[in-house]
Amino acid sequence: MDILRRIGLFILSPLFITLLFATAFDIGFVRTATHPATVKHLISESGIYNSLIPNLLQQTKSIDTPVGNFSTSDPAIEKAANQAVSPQYIQQNAEIAIDNIYQWLDGQVAQPTFKFDLTTPRNTFAESLSASVGQRLAGLPACTNSQSLQILQSGQLNVNTISCLPKGVSAESAADSVKASLESSGFLDKLDLSASSIKGQNNQPVFEQSKVKNVPKQYQLAKKTPFILSMLTILTGLSIVFLSNTWQKGLRHVGINLVAIGLILLIFSYVLNRVVSTKVVPKVQNNNAILQQDMRNLATDIFQQIDKNYWYFGGLYTVLGAGSIVTGEVFRRRTRPVQIETQPTSKLEADKPRPAAKKFS
């Protein structure tokens, strides 16, 4: 029986240590990844919503239309784009998509159906810029015959460079041409995102691929692992206490492991924070400097959110371990047997002769 007890302790002790680590790491990740509110907050704090339009303008360089080319560095373009697709509009649509993806992961819908509706922003952008162009053209004088002939011979009416209005062209008609051209220019198409537009292998929508269809089941199982690991850790710790020579020794053994793992987690949390901020985040690269900084901010926030959980578990393990050690030691001393030496009550009793032992024949 003693051999079985020792074998049980030999198996349970390293298992308990492994479960302590696994529980802390698993809960740290799951608490961050499975909460839509946390994900929304992290993305919002990174500043990505504010930099998407500046990033798009920087990448596009110019918008080519039949009535002229518009440089995206033009203040009028920047103003019209930012008014049409505000950070609040992007955030609203992104958070709807995030909620829709989590509904899919939780099994509430068969497939994500999110879609960024850019019809209104596209029209707003075209109207705003065409109004700006129309206002500029309205202040131009009418072209002379030679100037009108020169513009007609060039074969192109560039509303950005003309210094006068050719005959037969009004500011209103030119602005309408700009509006129609911008609405079909595809300038905002890079932001036109939907669940069906995300492609994978063989140009097949990602959410329709067989491997991806199993993701919700895996996700739902992952959400249960913190509870499972926590219960296994508790049961393993109780088993160690039960199989020890005394429950006080077992509690002390469990407490020592808790303190050791707690201190290791605290050190790991500190090191992780330093490594991420100095080694990992600076390596996050993007062609656009504005978006690159926001991506680095997002990576930093995600790691810090996970890191907070390791700090929490490190402190929790340390406190619980210290409490277990103290409790076990206190009860061990209280239950320790005390030797009582019998001494004569008085000198007379000490000197009193003892009766001789009887002899039996």
C-alpha cells in the first residue's frame, strides 16, 4: 500500500506542476481571444481605424478619371475621403463583422455574412469632391475661341489644369462628369470587404472551405478548456494532500509548488513584456509607415492583455501557496505529540520505599 502511495505521488507531483502552467497559459489566451468586447477594445485602441484612409490615400497616389487625374495628396481629396469614410464608420462596420464572426464561432450562424456597405460613402466622396471641383470651375472665365480650340484638339478636358471654361462646358456639367467618374473609379474598392470576398486556396471563399468549417467546433472546445484544466489542477492538488503521510505535509508540498510556479510566472511575465516591446514589436513591418505603427500598437496591446493574466496567476499562485504552507505548518505544530515526564510530587514520596515484587513458587 505504501508503494502504491509513493507511485501515486511520483506521478501526481509533476502532473500538478504541468497543470498549473497549462491552466495559467490557457486561461490567459482564452480570456483574450474569446471575448469580442476585448478584441474590439484592443483594435480600437491601436488607432487602425484612424489610419486606414490615410493609408489608402498614400498607397493609391492618384485617382485617374476621364476628366482629369486627382492626386490623393490634394487637401480636397483628403478632406472628401475622410468625411465620406470616417473612422467611426469604419469602426462601426468592423465591429459588426467581429460580432458576426463570433456568432459563427459560437455556432449561432452557419456562416459569416458580414459586408462593408460602401455605397453611401462612395457617393458621398464623389459628391463632396465634385462639389469642390464645381466651385473652382465656377470661378473661371470663359475660354476664348483659340483656347477652346486648343482644349478640343488635346482631346481631353482636365478639370484640374484648365484655366478657363471651354465653350459648351459649364461648371455644373463638368462637376457632374467628375462625380460619375469618381463613383466608378474603384478608389474605395480596397475597403469593400465581405465574408464571401475573402478567398483562400483555389480562389474559394475561406469560410466555405472544409477545414475552416471545423473551426467553430474547435473554438467551442477551446472555450471549455479553462474550466477543465482548473478542475484537473484542483483534483490533482487534493490527491497529493490525500496521498501524503499527513495532510499537513501534503498541503505544504502543494504550497511549495504553488509558490515556485507563481514566482516563475511573475518572472516570465516580466521577461515576456520586455522581449515583446524590444524584440518582437519592432520587427512588425508594413509598407505604409502609418499603418505599421498602428499594427505595432495592436501587437503590443494584445501581448500586454495576455501578460496581465500571467501577472494575475503568478500573484494568485504565490499567495495561495504561501497560505497553504503556513496553514500546514500551523496545524502540524498543533498536532505534534508532547512528551510528558512523570516526576515525584514530593521528596517524601521520592524517599518512600517501593514494595518488593511478590515471588510466586
